[in-house]
Amino acid sequence: MSGIHRLKIHAYEKKDGNTYYYFQTYLGLNEFGKPVRVSKSGLKSREEAEELATKLKKDFAEGKYKKDTKITFREIYKKWFDEVYKNGVTESTSAKVDQFFKNHVLGLIGDMQLTKISPKTCTLAVKRWSEDIPSHSKAIRNYCERVFDYAISLEHVGDNPIESVEVPRKRREPSKCKKYTREDAERLLKAIKDKNNDKWYVMFRMLIMTGMKKSEVLSLEWDDFNAEDKSFSVNKGLTRGYENRLYAQSKKERIVYLDDITSEVVEAWERDSKSKLVFPNNEGFYIQPTGLTTFLNKLIDQYELKPVTTSMLRKTHADMMYNAGISKKLVQQRLGITSYDYTVNNYIRVNKEIEKQAINNLINI
């Protein structure tokens, strides 16, 4: 009974609203001297979990325990996701990973028995992912490796069939979207102003003049705005959870200061606002991120502007700051990026005219 006292039983809630229990426990050593562990889920009470653990240990000690060799990838994935992965990450992350598996993995290998999934099977699957979703194929392959490792820990299989499979490298086509110059950004804002849509004008001015992410701008509330200090507290970002619901996820706070013109524009927009959100949709809820992208693309076509994305507008802001004499470290802090090197390598580009002037200054020394 001493083993039962050390048994860790975890509670979790299913979509039906009911609480269930799961456990993973050590049974002993097999004939090869390797530890044998077993996990069980879907149990309706702690007592049921303890009784089952006792029976499994007893069966193993008496040589009656038999491993389920017909378990499918779908079944072991569900156990890994519910019992190991889901509780250690945010809702948005777990929802995204679950969607990866449902959309791209389970349809290919979900109903195959683990023991029948070979390196060749995995090679074909990885090739398919690299063609269908090249930007996420490596991540999906790595998540699958973790699922197989979990199956090994439970002794459902002896080897990891995806471990030696590499993701095919593909030449990345250069993006048509480039960073905007200051003049490009001014043309974009003028085009929005011509449409007489104050909300979109304020929103895009914020994107260009603060360097905030689209998800940060769309989640802003008026409680985050300090008119006296001309700043916003950026403390959350819009993301998606289960069943595609939009919600604001908390993040480490940073203060983003506004220039005088942007601050005046925001204050005027606040006076006309009747929502707690800075940029609500017509129902007073969050604007769909795709709606912002659709508006931008239509505007580009209508006014024949240079192609650009909201992430490129963020990089445009970084360039404008650095070329105005702001240090790389301050640019990093304003954008809320953890890595200094990442900021320098991916966000900052020196204006050619400034670079030429710097060279001439050296000559004049």
C-alpha cells in the first residue's frame, strides 16, 4: 500500500464540465531491466484511480499485466496532450498545437497503431507538412517527436520513428512586402484620412508611431491610456483560445510614450468613444485581426501604395526611431523585444542617406 500513498493523482476538467482524474505510476522493471510505467485517464474519482493503480501493480507483480500494443497515435496523442502538455502552457498555445494536430497530423497517422508507424511513414508525413504548411512543418515534426517520446516512456513502443527524419529545406521566396520609408508611411496615413474613417486612421497611426504589435493595439483599453503622461500601458495582446475565441492574454507591462500629434489624435478619439476598448468593432468587442489586414490590402490596391503588412509597419517604426538618433537598446525596449541581437538583426536598417552622411563625416575628420 506504500506505493499508493505516493501516487500522484491529477484532476482535470473536460468540455462537458465534469471533473476527471488521471495518474501515471511506476510498476516495476521488465525482463530487460527497464522501468515500466503506466498512465490512465478518464477516471471519475480519486478512489477509482487508487483502486486501478493497486490492481495494475498487483497484476504486474504476478506477471498478469499486459501492455496494450494496439494503441493508436491518436490515443497516445490525446493522453500526452491532456496529461502532460496542456497544463504547462497558455490556452492560446495549447489551442494552437491542438489545431496543428487536428488539421495536419491526425488525418495522416492518427488511426495507425503506434507499432506500425515507421521512419518511412514519418518521412512521408513530414514531406507533406513541408509542402502544405512550410512555416510550421518543423514545429509539427518536433511536437510529434515529443508524443513518440511519451509513448516510449510508457513502453508502447521501443524507438522513436520520427527522430531521424529531417524537414526538407526549401528556398524561401523573397517577400514582396518591404519596410516603409517615412514618406511611404505618410502616404498610407493620408490615404486612410481621405476615407474619413477616424477609427482606422488612429489605429494605423498608432501602429506606425508606436511600433506596437497588431495584437497589442487591438487589445488596448482606455484604462491603459495616460493622457497626462501621453502614454499607453501595454500589458496584454489579443490571441485565440479554444473554439477560435478571441481574448486578451496578459503579458509583461511596458510603457509606450506617444508623440504630441498622436497623443492629440488619441485624445480626440477618446472623447467620441463609448466603449472601454480603444478600438472596438460595431458590437463593442474586439476587432478581428483579419479585418485589419483586409482593410490594409484594399487600401493598398485602391491607392496603389507599396505592399506592406502590419509587422512591416512595426519594423518601419524601429527604423524611424534608430535613424532619428534613438539607441538600439531603447528601440528594443520600446518594441518589447527580449533579445537585443534579434532587434538589431531583424528590425533595424540604417537609412542610406544617413549612412552616406556618416561616411562623409569620417572623411572630414
